[in-house]
Amino acid sequence: PDIILEVKNLKKYFDTPKGTLHAVDDINFSIEKGKTLGLVGESGCGKSTTGRVILRLLEATDGEIIYKGNNIRNLSASKMRELRKEMQIIFQDPFSSLDPRMTVSEIIEEPIKLNKLIIDKKKRFDRVLELMDLVGLSRRLMNTYPHELDGGRRQRIGIARALALDTKFIICDEPVSALDVSIQAQILNLLKDLQKKLALTYVFITHDLSVVNHFSDDIAVMYLGKLVEKAPAKDLFDNPIHPYTKALLSAIPRPTLDNDDEMIILKGEITSPINPKENCRFANRCNYAESVCMDKEPKLIEVSKGHFVSCHIFNK
Ligand code: SF4
Ligand code: MG
């Protein structure tokens, strides 16, 4: 397989007055070129931090980020700037990342201008029009301002901007979570089409497993800075193994579920990510916890081909 990104033993810790916050705590995964990895978990599990660390918007505490064979943690700032032309991010709320004083065409043009990608003004303008067509933004909106547009159109501007350079790889951080359900589907379809057309690779970050179901090739589930389960999407949905994944999945209404498959209500508080103990971080909320779960940290183990689980009890 043609691996575009590999993350090895990645850690991101933050010093806080109360101790060390383990936001991302020794995670491993890889993504094939042209595929989507869904990165799923509740808010605060470290998924957004992971996305930012991969792009070096935040510096990792430890580990390797290997993009096309190079550990990009070793790149100089200028080399990293060069690489960022192909590694981009789409945010949940494009509004806060779009300059309210700039028109739609100016916003899309800006990265092309800043990176001196197209110097000729007329050619640059043609490229802006091409990008607007590509993301399904009517050319009539060229001279409007972001606040005049609805959330779906604003997200299309965010996507056009992310595609303006030589983009190959995109971190999509909750790109549809702020949108109405009807518009969510449009934006997901657009992202899917663009992926095919441009051979893009995505890391798709979301708290909502139902969003990544038909969208991801593989899904990785995070809990308190750890990967607890990782599998091909269908495998994860049909045969979830980790108790936390099961609980997440049980919260999604699905017509195929039997009537006796009840929603699993998680009890207990999320453990603090500050100075965490060396045990299973899900133990205080898990219905299956045994003493080993309190004493020892489970390792991520491959239980069937491509299906990894981190659990003392369900890893056979
Ligand atoms: Fe539950 Fe133990 Fe598995 Fe953790 S290791 S998920 S506490 S059974
Ligand atoms: Mg987030």
C-alpha cells in the first residue's frame, strides 16, 4: 500500500498548574494515499489536537510524523511552509477563520497570492473562478462577504481556500458539525467528490460516528488521548469490540438494530487527562472492568486483520 502519512508514538502534553495534561498519549496510525481515516471521540479526547500536531500548528511533545517518507518534525520552518502547500486544514466554523472584510474571491485568492503561486493577476483570477466552480460556489457570489452567506456556502469557501494551493492532504476538523443536517450531506458529498477528482487524502475528525460511517475507509476511536480501537469502517460498525466503541455506536439510531439492542448509557465521569494513572482510562465508566483494568494499561493489539483493540478483556 502507498502510505502517505504515518504517525508513530505521537504525544502532545501540556503543562498546566495542576500537572501535565496528556492530550495525545502515544498514538500510532497510518493512512493510505487517497483514503479517509475517521478520527472519532468525545470532545476533549485529543482528536483536534492530533490534527493540529500533524500539521505542526502545535509542536508534538514526542513521536514521529512521517509524511511521504520524511519525519516532518525535523523540517525547518521554511521547508515546513513549503510542505504546507499540500497539507491543509478545514475547520468546523469557517466563519471565524474567514476575514469579514474580504470578499469571497479575495479570500480564495489570498493563499495563492501569499505563496506567489500565480503572479499574473488575470491568471490568478481565472484560478479563483475555477476553485469556485470546483466547490459549487456560484460565480455571482464573487463579490459578497462571508456574513452574507449561509453556513454551507461559508464552508465551501473554507474548502476552496484549502484547495487553492497544491493540496494533497487535508485535516477535516468537524467540517459539518456546525451545519444543518440537510446541508451536512451536501458538504460530505462535495468532500467525497473532491477526493476522487483530486486524489486527496483525508483525516476526518468528528464526535459523530454516524457522519463517518459511509465516509471513512478506516476509523480510529480515541478516548482520553489514547486510541482504543481502529478498524476498517465496515468492520468497526458491524463488529465493534471495545466497550467504549460499543457505547458510542449504541447511541446512533440504526434501523438494523434488534429491539433488544439497547442504548448503552455511560456511567461515571471522564477521568482527568492530567497526570493520568497507568491503567485503562475507560475503567471507571466500563461495565466489564476487572482488577487488571485498574492496574495495567492495555496495549493496542491486532485481533483480526486490520482490526486493533486496546482492552484487557476483549482482546482475544
Ligand atoms: Fe473495560 Fe477493562 Fe477493557 Fe478498559 S481494559 S475497556 S476497563 S474491560
Ligand atoms: Mg475539537
